Amino acid sequence: MIEPRAHVATSDCEHVRPGLIGQPANTVSSLGFVAAGGAIARTARRRGRPAWRAVAVAAAVEGLGSVAYHGPGGTWSKRLHDAGLVALFASLLAASLTEHPLRPPSRRTAALTTAAVALHSLSRTGGPLCACRSPLQGHALFHLLAAAALVSAARDA
């Protein structure tokens, strides 16, 4: 008998269910990055910030990759998720360096980013905030806070 492969997102705490959507809360919350991409694109267009358009596209790609990663899983979804994440970090760094390289983030952006990073760390599988069968998932909330931090950073630029 062939053993089924483990879902790629098992380190993100939420219990993996059988079927197309392995982690429902984490899957749905990943769409926050897609929504953030739309909001960032509007802000970039209005303010004439072309570097932030790349951030908008990368946020949307990361969101779709994260939907695939937490949904069906599999090696292809991990690759898409990771490629989107790399593109997001690279485009965010480029936008930050080209727009206002010496301006610190606003308190709002710093608070959202800090909360997202802390929640990501504390809600991993085995972490103190992990409740794998809870309908409210720390990693899902991390997705939403991180997406909000991106939108806030675009508005700061």
C-alpha cells in the first residue's frame, strides 16, 4: 500500500482535512493577500508609484499561491507559494528602497508588521497559540495582518 503524502502546510497548525481544501481557515484567509494586491495597485496608480505596482502583483500571486498551499497542497503549490513569497519580499524591498529609502514606517505599519510576525511565530504547529482544530486559526489571522501591513506600507509611501 502506498502511504499518502503529508500535506505541505502541516507546520501552520490548522488540522489538515481530507479533500480539496486541507486547511479551510488558512485557505480562505490567504485571499487577504489578493485583496491587498488590489488595494495596493489602486494606491500605486493614484500616487504614480510604479514600484508599488510590482508589490501589488506579487501580493496577489502570493495570495493565490497560499490558497493552493493551504488548499490542495502538493509540491507544485509549495513552489508557487514560495515563488510568490520571494517575489513579494523582493518587490517590497525594491519599492521601499526606491520610493523613500530613509523614511521609517508609520506606527500603524510597524504595529501591523510586528503583530503579524509575532502571531506567525506563536501560532505555528506546537506553538503556544496553536489550537489545530479551532475554527479560528492564528496563521489565518497572520495572513490578514500581513496583508493589512502591506496595504499600510503602500499608503505610507
